[in-house]
Amino acid sequence: MSSINLTHTDFSQQSGYIKKIREIINADLAAGKRRNACVVTYGCQQNEADSERIAGMLCEMGYTLVKTEADADIIVVNTCAVRDHAEKRALSITGGYKHLKENNPDLIIGVGGCMVSKEDMSEKIKHSYPYIDFVFGTGKLHSLPQIIHTVMDKDRRVFAPNGDDLTVAEGVPVSRESSYRAWVSIMYGCNNFCTYCIVPYVRGRERSRRPEDIIDEVRGLVASGYKEITLLGQNVNSYGKEFREECDFADLIERICEIDGDYIIRFMSSHPKDATKKLIDTMAKNKHVARQFHLPLQSGSDALLKKMNRRYDMAQYTELIDYMREKMPDIAISTDFIVGFPGETEEDFSATLDAVKKIRYDMLFTFIYSKRTGTPAAAMEDQIPDDIKSERFSRLLSAQEPIAEEINKTYIGKTVRVLCEGESKNNPDKLTGRNDGNKIVLFDGDKSLEGKFVNVKITDAAAFALYGEIEG
């Protein structure tokens, strides 16, 4: 993308299309037919946040949200393009909707998100998936009412991948999955162009929401009883760089923490090159900020970090980690690693293992390198064979597990504050939640505690979870 035309706009311009669609749906309702909508989501937390906005717009149009595609009159699939597997899965699932369309010719099917923000994929759907009615890129999400109205009114397909005009739209309605945990996007896009990553090509360049709009949204969530609010961006640490007024990410955190209430703030994702001591100092002095920092390293090898275009080295990274632990000794630190990046030697991988043992993370999020067409890394000649990638992946997990277990066992006998998330899916006899450090905690209790803070005394620990009893 050579140039960016950035505008801030209000969602109210879509209200006319919403009204027209609602009139159609209300007429059907008066005739005894309810119109249902199903939103299917793949990918990261930003996609989940986007899907809540998609659902919010559909509700404003008069649709009733349902969980099952077979019960829907409109299906909107929000796709991911970060890994090849996610893309293939989304295409496979969407391909399965062909029979739903055959059984119900009035069914409307749309595909949005990162995958179709690639122009070649939008073209592929246009020609190979004739039963798909509309496609919209990540930058066109706020135009969904206009797109759906065109499909309904003109009876024609609509293809709206991203262009050079990028809009930050305020006032988009949201239908949140949870009544106590909320995603709040503070910025969109990415300027980093890591050589393995497709995100800048499908989500566009960085653009930040105005601080007052973010603060108003968070204030409303706190007033509505939300207990955990996660600020989202591809690189939250570069928030506000395009503003003339001075408000960086640390300033935004500071202003949010002035809101009265009982809540915690989390954020993701952070890029080490933009993480500052000012941000760490701000976290340390504000009780509302969770004692957790996710700081993706990706590789312990300086040579590979340079090849990845990460723009930091191990010395700079470990300096940040040391400063965090100096200011917040109780902080839980997690990271991302990519195994099998093109050209990764055994020496490079050993440097990653050394970093894990030296830094001693609370949690790792590990990924086997996936080639993404259109990125520089995909064209590199020294691709790593799958068997070597898998073997290194297993060794990385084996190195981390005893470290995580050792760290977690230090919690035994301590009392931690946990936001209860209800019954555990994997252990339905237990309640589950996360502590300040984002660690999973399992404990006995009544499911009425969901959405509330509880104090849990830790009685046992494993590598991936803490176990305890409610105090008091």
C-alpha cells in the first residue's frame, strides 16, 4: 500500500441502511417469520472483537442471533489469514454452506476478515464460490449494513476488499459475548512488516482511535459492571503515533486508570521495539493494570530476529524483562516463539532454548512456521523440512513445561484474586478463572460466582494451571 487516506467517521451514516433492512425483517416478523443470523469466527482476539461488532450491527438490523448455521437466514464468516491452516479451514467450512443454500435459496452468506482482505482470495471466492453473496475486508466492516442492503435490494453479489481509504469508525453497535469481560480495540493495522507476517497486508497501516473515544467506551463498560477489559491492537505500544497531541500508550493507560470502579485492564499485543520503561512504570503504579505482560520474542537468535525484521536484539529484549521484574517482582511474563523459520539452524534453535531457560517465562505460545504467500519469508529459499520443525517444536515445549511448573508451585499457600469464568469445560466439576497474571485457576464453588472476583487459596499447581479453594 503506497499511501494511506485515513478518516475518522461516525457510524450514523449507516443508519439509513439499517432502517431499511429492519423494515424488511419486521414485515417478515409480522407475517410470522423470524430472521436469524449466525456469526462464525476464526482467528485472534481482534477477530473476536470484530465479530462482536458484526453481531451488534446484525441485531440493530432486526436479526436474532443463533449459534447454528443451519438455523440462520444470514451467515457471516469472519476469517483469519495468519496461518495457512486457519485459511484452509475457513474455506472448507464455508464450502459446506453450499448445501444450506440449496435447501434455502433465500439464505444470505457473507465472508469477511483477514483472509478476504487479500485481493486474490476475494477474486477466488467471486469465481469459485458462486453461492457466497458478499465479501468485505477488515477496513470495510463498518459498511456492513450498506453491503447487506445492496444484496437484499438489488439481488446482486457485493465484493468490497480493502482499498487505500482506511476509516476508523466510531459508534458501531456491539453485541458482546460476555457480560463481565470485554475487548476494546484501540487501534487497527500494523506498520512493522515482519517478514513472516501477512497482517500489514490484510489489516492495513496503523491507525489509532482517538483517546477520548476509547476512554468513553471503557467508562461505559465499567459502569455496566465489566470486570476485565482487554485493550487490543496489532502493536499497542505504537498507539497514538499519528496524533499531533501527545498521548502515547502509557498516557492512554494512565487516563483509563483514572476511571473509578473495580476492574482490571489487560492489553495485547506488544512489540518489544516499542515497549518503553515509561509504560512499565505506568503499569507498576496503577492498581487497575494486571500484573501480566505478553512480550513476543519469536526467536532467541539475533541473526534470525534480523531476518524476521523484528528490529531488536536479545540484549534489548532482556533489558526490558529485567526492568519489568525490578519494578513488578510479581509480574507474569509470556511470549510467542516461531519454530522453523526459514534458515533456522540448530545453533539458532539452541539460542531459543537458552532464552527460555534464562528468562523463565510463565507461559509460552508456540507456533510452527507457516508459509504465507505474499510475505518475504515465503520466498526465502532455505525453508525448513516439516519433520525438523516438528521435532524442534516438541523440544521447545519440553524445555518450558518444568519451568512453568516450578513457577506455578511457588503459588502454593498463597491467596490470589480470580475473576471467575464459570464451569470449566475440561473439568465440569470445577469452576475456572484467571488470576492477575492470567494463569488458569481451578477451584470448587457455585456457578453463580461467574463474573465475580473471588479470593482463592492455592493448594496445588501444575505446569498449566493452579488449583485452590475459595477463602472466606
